[in-house]
Amino acid sequence: MLLPATIPEVVHVSYAVPPPPVIQVHQPLVMAPVTPLSDGIGARTMKDISVSTDNASRDVEFLSYWDLMFVLAETSWRPYITSNTFYAEELGMWFHDDYYRDKLYALMMCESSGRVDAIGDVGLGRGISAGLFQINTGYWPELAQKYNFFIPEENAQAAYEVWMIQGWEAWSCHGR
């Protein structure tokens, strides 16, 4: 059963102009990239992981998927990671092909786990493999002289040149 609602005895109606609303200025909502722009591409750090030497300790840097895409966009890989949309007339549909994006990210993760400063093949007598895509300095001495493999863009460009010569088979991780 519904009970009647109580009505207040005094109702005040005011025709006075209300004070202007208080305007609070807030910073606009901006989606920040994973990597702070001031630190550059690849400067995202994992705080719980560090590399220690006798005199110093520093955070390990990893590249995310989109960090890698920004790096690749500065190299000869750019046409392979952009504009991969095509129309299949027989199906009457548009498709977006992420093959190269996904392949390069998987290759980077397999070779270096996204670490800009990754070093492999030490002690095998054939040079070292360095950087994101683990370019071997002994096998590719001309690229080692031309590029700094610890700079992500230069390592990616060197990887492009290796790929143009040998294809995906240049990396042991190519099939994964």
C-alpha cells in the first residue's frame, strides 16, 4: 500500500538571478603514449627488471608493439606496415593485412624480447648478434660499420637490408 508523500509547508520560489556557475578549468583528457615523448621511442622501462654491473644499475628497456611500429615507420619497412588495405572484388569486401606488422613484432620478440640492448651469440667466435633483430656483426660486417645496432631505427633498417637479401630465413626465429 502506498503512503501519501509529505509536502513541505513552505516552498520558496526565487526569481533572483543565480550567481554564475563556478568554472573549473581541467586539463583536457589526452591519451598519452606508452612511451613518454620526451624520452623517445623505446624508452619505456620495466621498473622491476634491471641490468646490474659493478658500478651501475639501470632499468631494462623494452619496445611494445606500437613502439616498434613507430620505429619501423622511420625505415624502409614503412610501406610494408602502412596502407595494407585492399578490396577483394570476388568477396565484395575490404581487408586489412597486418602480416608484416605481426611478423616483424613476432620476430623482434623472439630474437630480443623487445630489448633494445639485447646481445646474443657471444663466445661463438662469429661476432655478436645485437639489437632488436639480432643482426650478427660477424656475418654482416658492412652493416655493422654502417649502422649502430643499438639504435632501434638503425637496427630495423639493417634488418630490412638483410631481409631484402636473404628473406625471413636469415633469422632462426622466422618460422615462429
